[in-house]
Amino acid sequence: MDNLQLYKNCFKNSLSINDEGLDELEYNSIPEWDSIGHMTLISELEENFKISIETDDIVDFSSFKKGKEILLKYKVKI
């Protein structure tokens, strides 16, 4: 599985959503991505990509697109 698919699966599994509109998804734009869903997503990303995301990046992780940029910082190319 490539990193993009793994990234998408992290969103789908942690937020219990499907692929529809994933590329435009933003924090708090759906009920599932609230503060608890956000931490579940971060945990899923850390586990799957074997990284530890810094607090500032957790706060800055505001959309599907922004998340890709943040993961590049951790040498995860999506």
C-alpha cells in the first residue's frame, strides 16, 4: 500500500468516514472530526507512519491537505 492510500485509510478508520470529499476535508467541517476525532486521527497517523507528531503540528493539522504538508516534515511523502 502506498503512503497516500495509507494516509486516506487513517482518516477513514479514525473518523469512520468514506472517501467522498476527503481531499477537501477540514477540521470541524464534519461532526466526526471534532477534538476527540482529531486526537484519534493523530494517533492513527503516528502508529501507521511510525512517527511522533509535535504538539504545534497537531494544532496546525487543520485539513487533509495541510496534513500532507505536515507529514513531509517527518519525511513521510504522500
